[in-house]
Amino acid sequence: MLISLIMVLIAWLVLFVSGLAKGLSSDNASSIQNMNADYLVLDQNSDHRLSRSALTGDALEQVRLAMGADAAANSSDRDASDTAMAEPLGVQMSAVTQAGSLKKIDATFFAVEADGMLAPKVTEGQMIGADAAEEVVADSSFKAEGLKLGDVIEDQTSGRQFTIVGFSEGQSFSHSPVLHVNFAAWETMQTSGPRAMGGSGAVGEVSADGGTGEVSAAGEVSANEGVSAAADSSADGGATAAGEVSATGEVNGAGEGGAGVVFNAIAFKGSGSTAAEVGAQVSGVEVISKAEALKGIPGYKEEQGSLLMMIAFLFIIAAFVLAVFFYVITIQKINQFGVLKAIGAKTGFLARSLLAQVLSLSVFSLAIGIALTYGVSAVLPDSMPFELNFSLVGGSALLFLVVAVAGSLLSLYRVAKVDAIEAIGRAA
């Protein structure tokens, strides 16, 4: 009874911590995990971080050419299953307020093509229009803040207002819910606010040789060759970018969203050979997988590493605890094993019997532990990131059974080495 209770508690603890790790992973990066793309193209100096990357339409054309796609064709004209599809992605972390309220809510804006492969699945309401510059699709977690369809929110960075026309599920980035806009809205966001006007919003060193207009960015901006006026997207001639911007040639932005619009990444679907081809043919960029992009999210790798280390130590501790319990029980029954050997029981039979008892006890404890974990998850507040799925529960349960069997190996060795005569003598 005692060992069964211990196994239930260990299984419950392992599953609960695993659910927390999965929940934190999704809360930090579900927008990337659920993205309908295989690879991301970033600025080569971005260090795998979306927020540090800045690309223009020229890079998008070169990526499409490298993939064998028609650079002049619009990606929306292709079927969503086309592996040669490449689309721009804008990422900007900010804060929003509901119209008439002073309460700020952390949020991340994702700029996507409204009818493209990166558009989120709308669970309530409708998708933003292709040219609607004042519409947004919000993650459903905004409902907990009292927001609903038709509400107006204001971006604190650009001062632009947007109407919520739809809600999506599982869209968060760096522990903040995602707001999806189209590139018409993205362009207005980049040309509004203090950063676009060349005011105090500029942070970092600004350097431009031969530029025509004021360049303002939240990071270091460097241009080695003349930055053309086509990159001039603000009313005062300012080009803005979120992150570190490096331009080594003319920026004319022939991509989606208008001339000169700066976005953060290019997402595409394709094989590893396609990714290698893009990396080889397009200069000044790096091609990374979604897994590498996840590690580039600030704090993601460290957070998951700590939680996985906790889970690993839980399994190691469980192995030692179970080994001790099984060994103690085996020692208590050593006389019975000796009697069984004396009447002709084979060592293999005794080993199978012991393993069957260990596995049945482990399965019983796991069943109760899983039930307790799901029961607790049902009463957890929505603000606590916790996620369980079949693969996570199945994998943890299988690993727990392996640990239990491993913990019984010392007992199996003791049973195999028991001497029948000696055991009977001790019993007498």
C-alpha cells in the first residue's frame, strides 16, 4: 500500500511538471509552433531572433527566385499546399489598450498576408480583409481581459486603432498574445508614432552613408551603400525597423505591403535541400528551421532547459526510490523465494513473476496519477499555462514504466542469487 501511494505521487508530480513545461512552451512560442511553414529566412546578423531581423521586398524576390518560383507572381495566387510558397512576416512586440481604458495589455503584432499560408485559423468572427488596415484577429486569451468582437484597441507604439473582427486559438509569442494584421495595417504602424517621425523613439546608433532622409530604428541601423528613397515609407522620410537593420545595397521593397516596407522574416514551406539552396543563393540572410527560431525567442531555451532538467531529475529520483522500495520488499520475501526454489521453481519464473507485479503496480499507479493530473488541470486558472496531450502523457507514462522496471533490477539480481537451502534455514 505504501509503495503504491509513493508511485502515485511520483507519477502525479512527473506528469504535472511535464504539463507545466509543455504549457510554458506553448505560451512562449505557440505562434511559431503552429505556423504553417517549415523554414524562416532572417537577416544574417539577427542571431536567430525575429525581433533583430529586418528584410525588404528585394530579399523576398530573391528567396522566391531561389526556390524556383516566379518572383513577379503574387503568392496568394498559388495554392496553399505549394511547397514553393514564400511569404513575409512582420513581428512587433507592443502593448495595447481598449478604447476608453487606461489598462495596458502586452501583445505582439504579427503581420501576415490575409489570404496566405501564415494566416491563423479563425475560431470566432472572421478573418481580416486583404486591404483592411484597421482590422485585427486576436488570440482568444484577450477575452480574459474583457475584450470581445467589435471592440476597438489602440497600439501604444504607433497610436493606431484596430477593431477586433475575429479570434484565433494557440497564438502567443514570448508570453504575450498575438494580434494578426495584414500588411496594409503593418505599413501604417511603421509610418506612425515617434519612431517614424524621427523623434525620441529612436534607440541605438544610427548611421547612413548616402541615405536620403532620416533613418530611425529600435536598434543599430547601418547602410553601406545608398539607401534609396523607395525605402522612405514615412511622411518625413524616415525608414523604421524593429531590431538591428543592416542594408548593403539599394532598398526598393518590391514585396507585399507596398514599396519599402520592412518586415522581419520570410517563411516558406519546402525541403532541406530547398532551404540549402535559398541559403546559398541569397546573400545577407540565414535560413533556420522553426525549432531554431524557437530557441531564438528570448528566454525560451533557458526556460525549457530548466524545466526539462527538473523532469529528468524527477525520473532519476523516482528510479532510486522505487529501487529501494522494491529491494526492501524482496528482502522481506526472500524466504518465500527460497521455498519456491526448493520445490523446483526456476529463476526465470520468479523473475517474470516479480516483473509482472512491478508492472501491474506501476500501471495502476500511473492510471491514478493521470486521473489526478487531469483533475487538477481542470481547476487551474486560465492564467496558468498548462497543457497535456496524448503524446506527452503517453511518453511520460512509458518512461515511468521503464524507470520502474529499471528500479526493480536490483531486486531481480537478489532473487536470482538466492540460495534455497540458506533461505529455508533462516526461515526455520
